Amino acid sequence: MHSAFRLPAAFVLCATVLSGCASSTHETASVQAGILPDSAAPDERLVLAPPPAPGSAAQLDDDRVFRVTRALKDTPRWTLAQSDADLLQEHLVRDFSCAAGFDIDLKKAPHLARVLERIRHAVGHRTSEVKKYWHRTRPFVGTNLPICTSSEGLGLNSSYPSGHTTAGYGMALLLAHLMPEHASAILQRGRVFGESRIVCGVHWKSDVQAGYLNASSLMDVLLAQPELQDDLAAARRELLAMQGDAAAPDAGRCAVEHDAAVHSLLTEP
């Protein structure tokens, strides 16, 4: 039985709900709004390798990591993962404040917000497309083990690749592009963001790894689109101006993020 699923709020798509979204009226409205078409992004069904086969060594490792990480419940790492589950764009951008060294406020960066709006449909469509294609069951299904967020709306069979990881690492790639002087820390935070889905127990380790590749291939192509270059240049200016005036991020949260980065769930469990 196929379960309905919902993509993260950052990548909401009418195309996943209404077949009529491909109509000429919708396409005209999208063009007028400057939204990039789905065809601007690569077909991730071709880019991503298949998820691990049942009984394979990779699947056994996925099983092990899921069960071991249930012990993280109620730890600071668990709390960070719960926070990372929130994909409202203002919250997601602010998640990279420690990495950037200043509080990032999307309300003060309208061109950055415009870039996100212009790419979200293509990213969402391609991610939804590949999730439906592989129809992988999430790790918590059939167990009574804890997860860090509600299962409502997740889609029990839409695990591969991780949409949250795609959103978080995609944001990291965008911000690293705009602030290359902070790229290492920003990309590290993007990696931690993906690992939060393992902590939550709502994605397999291999889902998260596929999410990194999904984000990388999508953003590599989309950020090169000529029609985005003026907005990207303006977004960099916004961030540079913000850096001079913004408050320092919360030191306690930054310490938790640093500890999470040092103890990677991709290698330690």
C-alpha cells in the first residue's frame, strides 16, 4: 500500500497534489514570477543509486545505526535534531548562524529569499519524483522505538532520499556559494543537519547520504542558471551588510552544533 507523503515546507509543490499544475496557466504564472522550471534541475532518478537492497550489508548497517541511535533520546543532540526538523525558511537559514558567525535573518535578505523561492519548485519536484520512484519504507515503521518528531505527514514509504537533508545541505551549498569565506563551517553544519535525520529515527543512514548527493547535484546545476546571477550577487551583498550589524549567535547552541560535528553519526555509531 502506498502511503501519502508530504515534502518539507521549504519544497511544497502543487505538482505532487494536482495533476493540473502542469497547465499552461501555471507555467505562465511561474515564468512571470521568475520561478525556474522543473526541467532546469537534473532527474535524480538517474543521478542517485538505488537504496540498499534488503539483507545487504548496507541495509544491515542502516538497521544497526537506527537502533543504536535511539539511545540519543533526550540528549542535547536529540534536541538539536528536533530543531533541525523545522524547515520554515526563516528558521532553516538561521540554523547556519553559528557557522557564519552572525545571526542570519532572512527578513533582512529579500534577494536571498527570492533565490529560494525561484528554485524551490524544481528542487521539490525532483525530490518528490525520486521519493515516489523508490518508495522506501522509513526505519521506524513496524517498531515502537522513539523518533524525535511526529510521524504525521512524513509518508511511511518516502524515505529515500531524505528531503530534509536535501533542504539543509542545499541551504548549506547556497550559503557557502554566497559566503565562501565561511564555506567550511557552513558545509560542516549542512552535514550535521542531515545527520539530525538519523538521530530523529525518521531516515536511514543511506537516505541521508543520498540526500547530500541529491542536494549537491540539484544545487550545482541550479545555481549556475544565468537568470539567478543578479539575485545571487545581491544576496551576497545583503549577507555582507548583515554580518556587520547582526548579533552573535547563541554560544550554547553553537557548542552543541560543534559537538555534533565532531561526533559524526556517519562513522561513530
